Amino acid sequence: MYANIIDFHPLLTAPEPARQAPFAAEVENYLHHYPDTEFVDIYLHDLNAQIRGKRIAVSELFALEQGCYFPQSVYAMDLNGQVVEHSGLGQQAGEPDRLCLPVCGTLRPCAKDPQHSAQLLLTMQETDGAPCLLEPRVVLAQLLERLHRLGYYPVIAAELEFYLHAPQQRPGQQEALLSQNFAVDAPACHGALLEDIARHARLQALPLTGVVAEAAAGQYELNLRHGADVLASCDRLLALKRLVRQVAQQHRQHACFMAKPDAQTAGSGLHFHISLQDAQGRNRLSMQDDAPGDAMRQVLAGMLALMPASMALLAPNVNAFRRFRPEMHVPLRASWGYNNRTVALRLPCADRANQRIEYRLAGADANPYLAVAAILAGMLFGLEQNLPLPPSSCGNGYDDPQATPLPLGQPQALALFQRCAALRRLLGPAFCDLWHSCKSAELAQFEQLITDAERAWPL
């Protein structure tokens, strides 16, 4: 987390009074409740939603109102934390710094030591004071602004799967665990851990509504309450992931959010339930005579049209594509259907006011800002283009011949992403170029590795 290239440099100039008040009040309120705080972890989320930042003394917290500097190259780091030089943001460019400011509402106690340690999310600016268009959070914010201008206000809820296992074991391979789908009583080794996750979620004001046991041993799903502040919902989801990792470590367990940590067991997904409201809070995705209304039909068609190219964001690495195999309960086609878990876009059972779409493609390792950005880009595209909606899938949607097959490997997905003019326009060309460059570099590095399976061949 504490990369050597990142230095904390508060600005010396005074901040604008209008900017000062909300954050200063948040700090004072926080320190009133946690007066023994000694340190604060300040950080950004990179392309892979990994934390990049450093720890500062609490005495420096008020100075953060004025901003601090981090290198823009944090958005060009691969999964190993190395800057991808081909991105153009590394040494060749001099690794320039950019001003970063606190995100109000994200000052929270740190699960590792809530009485003495806090954490705070930052957001980056360009040299002219505009939001940094390479930051995944900003990519999502831009799409939300476009939807708001059209009179649409998304509401989302997330379902995040993960594994708990002892460090010396593999996910899903714990013989002592007799975990079953929807089991209410957790195995003894996980009961106290899950209770601690819920307790720390309350301390951090994270809207965790439930924990569901999945089919594989040691696999669980976290359910978060739906919220109309989409950016804050993604902020909280990432805070929850960090919380789970820290609590698991305290219980001498490992929390694994890899999409496919074991070939023989279920992968871990990140599902989003999403609806659209108008300015009066009315659901624009309600059904009409048991059929999709105009807005529902348009957004379904748009998401399906951009879904193959969006796979580059929803499955952001080689391992993520290992989820997409037959008989693994993961959609393999750009499909939709009613009350059907074999399709990519599921319309769950709901009354008119609560009708929503469940987007079932992203893996647990996806960056939630970018996964939701892919969803909203598809919705915007459908609202703009008024595309025809393909027939719904009935029964087993994995084999629906009318639905477009999805790319099942990263090279194909990246190629589709690079050629998709709609995603480039909606996500921004600078971000799309950066994503393609960094992910292509990661893929090239992975393909240079020789696996143990290859070495075992009798050749």
C-alpha cells in the first residue's frame, strides 16, 4: 500500500472557504467520536481498485483540506503495482504529480485498529482543476452526470462474493466446512469472523444488509442496501472489501476476491441490481402489461449491444475469464430474461415500483466504478439509439442460439473494447486508451510465463 513513489505534500496556499467547511466539519465530528486517532490512511483506487496511498499523522488531517499531491501514474499500475511505461504516464513523462482532494463522507475508522487508525479516500484533479479523466471514479461520475441531464437517476445495490480460507489452504477445499447454499448457521471457524465483519461495517456506516452462504465451502456473499448515490455506493463497496480483508487477517483467515481461485469450485461474482428513477423518485423501469416499458426496453437493448466489448472491464484479467465456462452458473451470452439466473440481465420478481435489472456478469475482482460505468454506458447507449430488444431467453439461457456469444478470453475482449466507438465516446478516449494499454501489457507479461502444467508435459 505504501509505495515509495508516493509523497505527501500539503499545499501552502489557503483553501476556498466554501471548500473548507464540509471537510473540516467532518474531521471535527470524526475526532469527537474517535479522539484517540493517531494515523490516517489516505489513498486513491487505481485501475484495478487496489489502494494506492500512504499513512499520515492525524495532525496532518486538517491540512488535507488544501489538497496533497500524488503521481498520476497511480492510474497506470498493473496488478503487481508496477507502472506500465507504455501508458505514457511513467518515467518517460517524468511521473508528474496531480493535486488530490478528500472525498467528503469517506473518513472512516480502519478495521485493523478503529480506535487509533482512520482511512480517507481522495480524488485527483488535472492541472486546470478539472477532475482527472483517467480516474475510474471520475469516469463513473461523468456518466452519472449525463444520465442526470436526461432526467434519469440510477439506484444500485451490490452483491459481492468471496472466499474465506486458512492461508495454507485453497479456496473451496476446506474439508471441515460443510457449507451449503443459503445455510443460516456458518461453520464454527467463520461465525465470529462474520460477526466481526458486520460489527465493523456498522462502525464504518456501510449498509451491509446480509451475508449469504454460497454452495462452495467457505464462499459467502455480502449484500449491500440499494442507494441513489451511486458514487458513494461504490466507495462503500470498496471500503467493505478492505474491511473484510483486515478482519479476516485478524482471525488468521484469508479473504479472497479472485474471480476464479480454484478450477474445481465456483467462481466469485459481483452482481448489481439497478433501476432508474426520475426527479420525483418514480421508477422509470416499471413494466407495462407484463412486458418491458419503453425505458426498460431501451436500456436492456443498449446494455446487450455493448456487453461483449464491456467484458474487457467486467473481467479485467486472465483469471477473471476462467469463470466463464459451461456448467459454472455464469452467463455465456448477451441475454436477458424474467426470473432466470442463467441470463446476463435478469428481471427479478418485483412489484411495479421496485422493478429492476440484475446485471450478472462482473467478477468479484472487477473495479466497481468501472463495472457500474459499463452498465450505465449501455443504458445511455440504449436511450440514445432506441435499439430493438432481442427476444427474452426462456429456460437455459447458456445455450440460447438467439443471444450473442460473449468473448471468453481477454485477448478477444480487449480487441472488441478497442474497436467499440460507443464505449470510447461514453467512457472517454483518454481512459479507454489507458485501459487498453495497461491491460494489454498485463496480458503480454502473463503470456510470457511457463506454467507447471507445461513443464509436466512429456515433451
